[in-house]
Amino acid sequence: MQLMSVDGLTTENVATHLHKYRLYLKRMQGLSGGCGDDTNGGSGGASADPFVCNFTGSTTLSSSWASITLFQVFEIKKSLANVAIHEESFGKLLTAYTPKLLSLRHCFGLWFAFLCRKGYARITTKEFAYRARLAMYKVSNTNEVAENDILVVMDQGINVGSDIMSPYLDYNPWIQCQAYAIQVSEIKKSPAHVAIHEEYYGKLLTTHTPKFLGLRYSSGLWSASSYGEGIIIGLIDTGVWPESASFNDKRDATNPSKIDGEISLAFDQRPYFKDVISIGSLSAYEKGIVVVSGTGNEGTYSISNVAPWILTVGSGTIDRSFIGTVTLENGLTFEGTSTFPHSVLITDASFYYIRGDFKKTTCQPGSLNRNESIEKVIFCDDYDGITMINDQLAELYKIRASAAIVVTDQIFNGALDNLAIPIMIISLSSGNLVREYVKGEPKPKVMYMRFVLTNLGTKPAPEVTSFSSRGPNPITPGILKPYVIAPGVDVLVAFPPIPKTRIGDYALVTDYALYSGTSMATPHVAGVAALLKASSNNWIPAAIRSALMTTAYTINNNGTTLTNQYYVSPATPLDYGDGHINPNKALDPGLIYDLDTQDYINFLCGLGYKEMEMRAVLRRNQWNCTQNETNFNYPSFVAVFKEEPNSPRVKNFSGVVTNVVNDQSIYHAVVENSTWLRVIVEPSTMTFTEKFQKQSFIVSVEIAGNALPKPTYGYLRWIDQRNRTVSSPIVALMDGSEEY
């Protein structure tokens, strides 16, 4: 694109010539019947002279313009409105910031330039932008151009006078445009020029977890919910940076009562009447608020936030990994995990590996020497299968290592959050091959070592993260916790403007950073719950929770049962609850398990709480215990048996489901038993003829008399003729058993 002044045009006829030019193109392509089709009083006809027709009224420059032929180019060049015509090219484009905001495209080879009056060089950049915006507005709305206006014309552009453009021009004091390489030198001569960058496409990390969840802008839950319009998500977390642009929403909430709660805190688990989160969240539930909270990050059977009215969320991995690669001098190449943020390339570097010194080869505390390892890649070997990555990383930081490769199959939560040294973690299998090389070569070397790489489609995914706290429920084992899992690893989150890490002598400050934890999984579920609430205004929190639970999946992208991170054995409902959330499926769950506040009051009565304790958790002085039952209408079934020889070996559950679809449905019960578990469902078929119709059933869970004292699992799936599946896990526990 060229910057130039235009002689021979008066400010009064610039807009008119451009309008005529647009109509001329349309007629030449057979898109218009001539002046008569687009003007008042024109004679019409394709043969009409495009530059002598009479024009009245206003127009915009946002109409579709077609490609032009060589014959048309010759005619166009005769016009005083012509500035430049360039042949269409598909070379690399250079861009000044974001051309897509202006909808600039390559559909034909004509590119208008800035049309400037003489003397444009005397204005400031800020004034240049202001005048450009003003002129764009006038051309598109009034066809009037003032003496000192600057005119910007675009092909197939948006209405440049519309509100779409205003925020960008207000925010960014630069005109944004697209140019061919041959035009760059001309643009750079302009005093209004700010910067030119080669066009390239980055990967937005924020886009992947929504994609992993199946959320699409144009279909499914996201669009069906009007993108969560009018729903407020309240947040309680110690790590929030409220000033982040992520929390900036200029739209006013039209209904403040439509709120989803999200809690990313956990206290040592205690009875519900002593737990402030349990007490507060029950009051929120009574107000129709969905309360979502994390299980905690202990990585053991020490789950938090277990009250049944809280939607408790565990953490899962996603199919994206951040990696580095290393190529040895023998040609072997390996991938490894790394979040080192600098795109460095290490070449022709010697290994640091002291054969025969076990402490040094495993990088134990106090073992390494900076003078020996400077400008070398330190190889930190596996410590006989014992994970000591935190100690190894601390030792590498202590000596300010140049680079390192660490061998382990387990990475603890947060270990790689702030890598300030180019460190790559490789698996035990890869580590065996690297060790074989460094031991067998007198002078082993790294040929190449690269960082800041991203892999998509990582398998298996999802997995239950190693740090996600597990069940069973320590307060009421008959309530399965967690309910579901969601993405909680390497999630891009808002971060305060303080140094995140240091690379050499530089402190890195960022608006967003990668973090892992159940506090990262919780917002995903809260967001999906908000979308469900927006799309189904009549659903109470129990219905939303039921939809998320019964549509969750337990099969990973390898086609096998979900696994625990760093372990090959399958995970269980005590690890992942009902499974990993599936937002679009939750929009159409078929059946839901409904509950109201009275059900929870009956649950608390069944726990044998005293009057003072009931008053504390209910925050009221009056209530009515209609039943004393701790097992109620829930989309999961946990049967707790005593280990005593003559204790009952059968437990019955009653369930009530509500049809939430308009069509007639027939559901059949499909039961999955295990070696020690026998499940019977009566009736085995349910027929629904109308929306909101309810049906009841009984689930009988029997455990074998010689069953081992460890959890046993099964499933009940109600499947209709359209393959809607309402899935519920079944867990049998031995009371007092520690074998979970």
C-alpha cells in the first residue's frame, strides 16, 4: 500500500468519485442494472457512462465488490479517483497490527491507498488516526469530506462508521492496514508510520480448553445459552487478580439473582455445621445459586468440600502438552515436558554426567558444581524409581545451571510452573536411551535442544491428575465425591503484574500465566453451569448438577477407561466421580435427578444432628424433618457395608427421574456388574410420554459375602431409543476399610 497525495481531485468530489467507481464495478460484473438501480433519477442500463450519472443520497463503502478484468482495469485507470492498481499476489503479507479488524482481503488485486490532502506530513500520529476515523465515518454515512480529512477506503470492509470499529480506533492510536512487500518502503517514508510486522498466526492458549470441552461458538451449549448472557459468576479464591482484563465486562447484569458460585478454597474437613463453606453454600443453594468447589490438591484420599449440595470438582489433564526436544549427536531425538518460556536453541553442547558418582548423576542436593557444569547440559538420572524432581530442580537452580535434562515419570503439581532455566523432563524409557548414549560415548554431546513447543492430541487424555484429591467422602461416605472432573492442568489464567519468573538478569512480567490445580478445574465447571443456567432458566442447581454428572464420560481419547496420571491402572469413580464433564451433552441430558432444600434438611436430620447443630448449618430457627434419610435422590449410588460377618449384604436405593425433553422416550436399564457386585434394577424399562413427567425405580446393590475389603464398582445406564445415556456409577465400600 502506498501513501500519496492526490492531485486533480477536490475535497468535494472525492466521495462522489469513489461511489461512482463502486457502482461501475458492480455494473461491469452484471451485479447492477446501471445508475437507475442504485440512484434516484438515473437512466439505467449497463452501457450508461458511470461517471456522468446523477447521484443523490448517501451510501456506504461496505458493499461487496467483485474481481475486475483487464479491460476494466484500463477503464478504471482513466478515473480521477484511481490511486493505484496492483496485480493480485499470494506472497507473504506484511501487516501493521491486526488487519482482520478492517476485514481486508485478497479477493481482487485492487488496493486503495490512504487518500491524503497535501500537507498530511505535518500532523501528529494521534491526529492522523483521529482524522482517518472521522473521514471514514463521513464517507460511509454522509459522503462529505472536510478540507483536512484523511480518507481510508477498504475492499469488502465493514461499515467503517459503525460501532464495530469505534473501540479499536479509540483504543489503538494507529491506523491498521495491509500491504504487499513492494509497498513497505513507501509506507516507511511516511511520518505517520509507526511499525510494520510480518503477518503470522500465533496459537491462543486460552482457546484450547473450551475446544477440549467441545464448546463451539456457532453450535451446541455455548450458542444455545446466548453465551451466558445475564448470568453472573461469583468467585472466592485467594489467587484472584480482579484488575485483570479477563474480569472486565462492560455489560450490566440484567438479573443479579441469576448467579453461579465458585469456590476455590478448602479447609480441613469437619462436620457440616462447623464448616463455613458448607454453611454458606447451603444458603446459596436455597437462593438458586449453583456452588462449585474444588476437591483440593493433596493427591490422596483427603477430599475437601464434600457437602452434597456443593458441586465438587476434581482435576483432569487435557490433550495439550508443552514440550522441548533434544537431538543427540548420534541422531536420536526425544521429546520431553518443559514450560521454559524462552525460545532458545542450544547447539553443540557437551553433557555433564559423572560416571560412578551416584549423587552427581542423580543431581542430589549439594552434589553439583557450577564450575564443572557451566555451558554444559546436565543429565539428572532417575533415582531408582523414586521421584525427587523438586530436589533436583532446586539443586539446578542453586548452581545456576546452563541447561538440564531430568529423567522421571512423575511431575508434581507446580514443579514446572516457573522454569527459569532451560530444563526438559523426559520419561524413564527415553532416559534409558540417553543414559546408554552418555555412558557409551567418551565425549557425549547434544546436537540440538529446543523449547517453547506445543503438542496437541496428547494421549491418553483426559487423565485424573496426580494432585487431585480423591474420595471417599470422609463425612458421609454414602455421597460420592468428587462429582466430576474438568481441565485443571496448564490452564492459562489471569496473573497480577508482578515478576512471574526470571530469565538470566531479566524479570518476566505477564498478564497471564500457566497454572495447575483443582482451582483451575473449578472455573471450567462454573462456566459450563452458567451456560446451562442461561439455556434452561427453569433448572434449579440440582438439575444442573445432575445434567453434568449423568452426561459425563469415562472413556479417554485412547478408547479406554480414564486413568490416573503417571499410572497405567484404570481410575475409578472415587477418583473422577461420574467422569469428565461433557458440556454439549449436558444441554440434552434426557433425564435428571431432582432435589430441593427439604431433601437436604432430611439428609441433615438423618445424620443425627442436634438442634443447635441444625440451626448452625441451616441458619434458621425452624425446620421440619419429614424423613431421616441420608441416601436420597442422587445420580450416583454408594452402598456402604460393614465388615462384620453377619451384617447385611444388600442395600436398596430409590430413584426418581424427571424427563426434560419434549419427545416421547423409552429408557432401558443397562447394568455393569463387577466380580463381587450384583446390581438389580426394577423396573428395567421406563416410558415417558411428556416433558417433566416423573418415573421411579429401585436399585438393589448386593455384595458377595467373600468380597475383599476394598471398593467395588459398577454402573447403571438408562439408554433411550435415540441413544441418550443417563449414566450413574455404583460404588460398594466397606465401612472402616482403609484399602481405597
